[in-house]
Amino acid sequence: MKTVAQLLKLKSQQNQQVHTIAPDQTVLEALQLMAEKNVGALLVVEGRQVKGIVSERDYARKMVLKGRSSVATPVREIMSAPVITVDTHKDVDHCMKMMTDSHLRHLPVVENGELLGLLSIGDLVKEAIAEQAALIQQLEQYIRGE
């Protein structure tokens, strides 16, 4: 079972970049950045500390349904906080359990207070499928006596 550190190293350079926004920036700026980067969520970072996460879901539920203005509302007012994080020593199964139990789609990787990366549920599912495929191949080779 791979660790978070190993998983971060395997992610492509393009997928390793974590897009962030400051808590005092507007919701409109967050939406523009999400559209530009083609992502569904941004980590809300102040200094080097993760303060929250803002997603399209936050926008839909806390802005659109309440008739609030994206231009005048700071991200801090709609972000989800506190953020559940993981360190680099945990394995894929642990992360999947955390994300499933807490209904998360994104899991920031933080070590000693520093943001190192972001794992999505898709990253974890892809790795779990690859590990299961490798195990199946090993078992088939064992059965065939190879």
C-alpha cells in the first residue's frame, strides 16, 4: 500500500499544483480562478497555513441559494473550515476511509504546518484500482505456477 508521500510523487507535474486563494479575496475571484484552472475547489491559505477550502458546492449552497453577491462576499464567509488534512506517512486506505467517513472530495497534505499537496478522491481510487490489478496479476501468475 502506497503512502501519501509516494502518491504525491507519482502525480503528474500538472496535477501536483495546488491552487489557493486568500480568505479576504472575493468569491467572484475564487470562481474565476476555479474556472481558469478547471478545478472544483481551492484551498484557502493565509501565509503558509491552510485555513479552509472553498468549492463549487460551497458557492451553490452558501451564495446562490441565499441570493448573496459574489462580488462583495469574501471567501472566508463561505469556506468550509476547519479542514481535515493528512500527513505524508498515511497510506491510501487510511485516506480513503477518512474521505469516505467525512464525505470529502479533497484532502490537503500538510507536514509540520506546511502545505505539500492535495489529493482528490479520484487520485485515491486510481491508486486503489492499480494496486488491485497488480495483486490480481500476481495471483494469476501464482496459480499458473510462473
